[in-house]
Amino acid sequence: MAPLPPPLPLAAAADLGPLWVGLGVLLLLLLWAIALYNGLVRARNHCDEAWSAVETELKRRYDLVPNLVETVKGYARHEQQVLERVIELRNRARESHGSPDLQARDENALVQGLQRLFVLVERYPELKANENFLALQGELATTENRIQRARRFYNANVRDLANRIEAFPSNLIAGLYGFAKREFFEIEDSSQRAVPAVDLGGAG
């Protein structure tokens, strides 16, 4: 067995001290950068997950609208223009796959179309008392509330990502790796979401 090398002289060992300190600082900086990067990745993934939840709730409404229109049509066949317009707006919103801002415009148009539909319903007392219509109206009200919650959750995650991208020092990592802000899903008038709860007294 080969003999062990002699220990370093004390002076040589002391010379390595700054090197170990430098390596320790570099390691801490690397771990710090990794933590910032991972935080940005998590924030971006949370935005994706939250947007997926928004789309799921919007799809629930898209599925309800045709049944609602068909029920109304049974009592208001001569209101064809209003009914066709609602379906057209529903199809446009369903096929909208652009930015959240563009999708919000299509959603607002659909909400306004549904408002006109509910104004129309006020003219038909028998329709307002129809069990199928009431059930659909209740489902739509529940869906609107779910859309509201999903939208708020998405916007909160978008805000968190934007804060991380703008704030120092995570903005350095965000700029280096190309992290981009997301658009908020804004609704011009949030009260439009609660279509069944709109006060239609005196309409028509």
C-alpha cells in the first residue's frame, strides 16, 4: 500500500481558504437562481391550469345555450331573429381561441345576447313557469357563478406571474429565460355574468 502524501503546509492550506469561500458563494448564487427560475415556472403553470378551468366553465355554458334556445323557441317561434343571434354568438365564442382579451369580447357579446333572450322571455308568462326552462335557468345561473370564480382565480395567477416578472431580482431570470406576462381575462361589466338575476321588471 502506497504511503499517504504528507499534509499540506499550513500556509498552503490557508491559501485555499478564499477559494472555498468563493466556491461557496457561487453555489449559493446558483441555488438562489434555480429557486427564482422554479418559482417563475410554477407561476406560469398555475396560469395555464387556471385558464384551463376558465375554458371548462365556459364550455358548460356553451352546452347549455342550445337547450335554452330550443325551450324558448317552443313558446316564441316568431322571435327567430333573437334566437338565431344567440346561437350565432354562442358559436363564435365557442370557436374563439385567441388571446384572453379577444375571447372576453366574444363572451361579452354572448352575455348581451343572453340578456336580450331573457328580456324576451318576460313576454311569455307560460314559458317563465315552464319547469324545463326554470331548470335550465338555474343551471345557467350556477354556471355563471362558476365562470366568475374561475376567472378571478385565473386573473390572480396572472397578477402573481406579472409581479414575479417585474420585481427584482426575479426579473433578471425572467428576462434571461424569456418569461412573458399573460393577459387578464377582463369582463367589461361583471354584472352581465349574472344573466338570470338581472332585474327585468318593466321590460317588454
